[in-house]
Amino acid sequence: MNNFLGKKGESLSHLTMQTTNPQIAATIIAIDVPLLKSAPMKNFVGDGLKAPRITWHFAGASPTGNTASMVIDAWYNDAWLQANPTHTVAKIKRAFEAMKALAQQAKGMDVYVDRCMFSDTICTASTPQAATMIALGHPCYGYTLHAGSYFWHFNRTADADMALWEDKLIHEKLPSEDLSYIKTALLNWRQLLADIKTPTHTAVQHGRRTAYVGRDDDAKAQSQIEKLLYRK
């Protein structure tokens, strides 16, 4: 992914940052910023909290120099997002917004798109896949209902990106493409949400590799996780 400041990852290895926002955490993981080895996740309960609160901790930078703090700053900077609509982080955030809108419509809450009136389209029942297409600039032509499921329709020009999204080797074939980053962020977000509710470990994806990160794992365990996720 293109970097913000042109700095190299090794020159920023001392920087740390944390977030309780699972969308931001999933995005940071997706763009290759390392989790903090000694404490990747912390679980907080009590003090009036209705549910456990998880904080994800990051350290250093991605190989291209992006840090967690850069992503967080950009995420909440509407002016920057409007001025840089083609940046990967801007696309990932649009994908999250689209996925939320599609999910709400599927639940009968809001209307995001009308019923599709076109016949020659390509469609998907996958909300993350549809949200990725929208973030990449493919307008959603509407929805149809089949057996109680929503199908989201797109112009045939989205055929190639649809096929790439469904390719399980996309991270190997096109590791630096926005589609790969967006897909990883959306799917990791779902796993992080599940982790908040139940398990003591979460599965996070980095390219074609998956690691199970435990809350409050010791340094030795985290060293093994880092070798799995970030080995050359």
C-alpha cells in the first residue's frame, strides 16, 4: 500500500499505538502494520462496561512505512478522506460504510439501493464482496430477493474484480492491490467482532497466512505469532 510520509518501516519501529475500534484494527492489520509482540490485545471488563472492551496494540510500521497512528489519523479526518479518495485507507473505510448500509437494508432497517430493474448484471449474496465492489468504484445497481436472501447487482464491468475477490489466492497473486487490502480488512473485522463476544483467541489474516492471537499472550507466544505472520 502507498505510504503517507515516504518513510521506511524500520525507521519507525519504536512507534506504538492502540485502538478499541475493530474496523480500524482490522484495517491496520490488513495493511501489514505489526501487532505489538508483548501485548497485541488487552481485554477490559467492569468499571460500568456493558461488555468486554478489547484494545488492539500495534508497534512499528508496515514495510512501506505506514503506522497505526497514520491510519487512525486519516480515518477520522474527513477533509483528508475527501482529498484522497483513491488512497487505500479511504477505500477501506468506504467499504465498511457500504457494508453497514447493505447489512441494514438486508435487516429491513434502511433503504440503500432500490430493487434492481436491469437484466444483464452480475450479482453476489456476499455483503463484504458487494461492499468491496462499491469501494472500488462499481456502482450497485440494486438488489433482488431469492429465497429470503438479498443479492446485490453490479454492471458487467465488475466481472473481473468479482472473480478476483473470489480467488482464494488473491493475496499471493496481487498482494499490493487495493482489492486484497479491502477484502482482508472486511473479513478480519468480522473475526475481531466475534472475538469480542466469546473466544480467548482470535484468528487474524496476513496475506495467505493465519495466526491465532491470544489476549495477554506472553512474549514467547507472541514471538511465534510474529514469525508466522511477518516472516519474509
